Amino acid sequence: MASTRSIDSWNFYTDHVGRELSGANFISSSSILIAAGPQYLDSLSEERGSNEQALGTGGGNGLIFPIALVQNFNLAQNKQVQRLMEIGSYRSLFIDGRTINNCSLGTVLFNGPSLLRSLYAYYTLPEATNNESGIFPSESLANTYSYLAQGNEPTVEDSNIPFMKEAGSNELFWINLASWIFQQPIGILLYFKDNAQNSYGAVYLEDTHIDSHNVGITAGSTIIMENVSMQFDQVNPVIIGQAY
């Protein structure tokens, strides 16, 4: 089937408007990966030498953690636009202001990292219990989660670890948004492929802060949903050389 190459060649009876399309050209929810990581994209390459290594696309373990069982994701960007009119003219002038960015994310609660824990996978427990800050950047939650997935029980009952008592009762279930661990900003990676597994694009939502978290429980529900809403500073494009 031909496609329209110019206005002059447009034939709406026989042609598609765009280029030749097939079922493999479309991007669906199943071909989008959502992951969490450090505050800034630049910090990934600083720690691993390149974005590809940091994202796990260069054969190494990445600094980001894919979020499982995502049911919905919404991203909104709102720009402040000031319209100026003048006496003596019907025309208007526009001044672009700042862009306000926010997003929301919903997942199913399961026997694995809770939503808040997944989003903060970049942060792990202190290596030394006498450390006052209680926050240590890690390579990811993957090592801890893999250990627990093998049937090992969490051993995070040490009262000397300050933020664990505030964030949750164990390594996987974090739920208290008032804990100061959640004052630390994170980053969100959105990686898009089409149905043929070709990379379409990727962006990193930098300096992301969670402003609300809720858990929905109903008597007749089969599953329990967790939802967060977040505000972030900017959208940073990501160049990914090869697939995960």
C-alpha cells in the first residue's frame, strides 16, 4: 500500500498518510520498560564510565532497577504561557514560562520489593550500623532481591539502622513516606521499544520527588494496588546503543 509523500501526491482513497506500517511498528505497553535509579543521568556515567554500562546495556550490572507489575503510568508536562495583548491591536504576544512536570505510577503489591522500595533501589542499607547518615548508594537492589528470592529470610531487624525502622519492617516492604530516606531524590528511566524489539527512544526523568503514596484495599479485590505521584525537574534524553 502506498503512502503519502507530499501534499500533491495525497490520495485518501488508496494511500496511508504515513510511511508503510505493519503490526511490528507499534509501541505498546508491553514494550515499555520503567525503571528507577539515581537522581541525575550524569551520575550514572560518572560511576560506571558510560550511560550504557550504568543502564546495564553494556554487559554489566546497571545502576537502575526495573519496576515490576506496573499497571499504569502517566506523565504530564504543563508550561506556563503568558498571553500579552495591547491596546490598538487584535494580535497577541506570548511569553513562555517554566514547565511543571509530574508523573504517577501504579503497581500490584506482591511478595517482592514494594513500590517505594523499588523506586529507591539505588539506596541500600548502611554497611556500618554506626553510620549516622544511614544512606549508602548501591549498585542496585538486584543483589539483595536475588538473595531473598532464593528463600533467604530478610535480616534487617537491627535497631541501629535508623531509617529501616522508619521506612518499613524489612528490606522489601517500605511504606512510610514520612521516613527521611524519601527526602532523597531519584530518577526514572522510560525505555521504549516497538513490537519488533527495535529501540524507539529513552528518557530519564531527573530529580524526581514523591509527593503522595497510597494503597488501595477493598474487600472484594483480588489484588492490592500501590500508587505514587511524583514531581520531577526535567526530561533528559538517553542514547541507548543496544537492547537490554
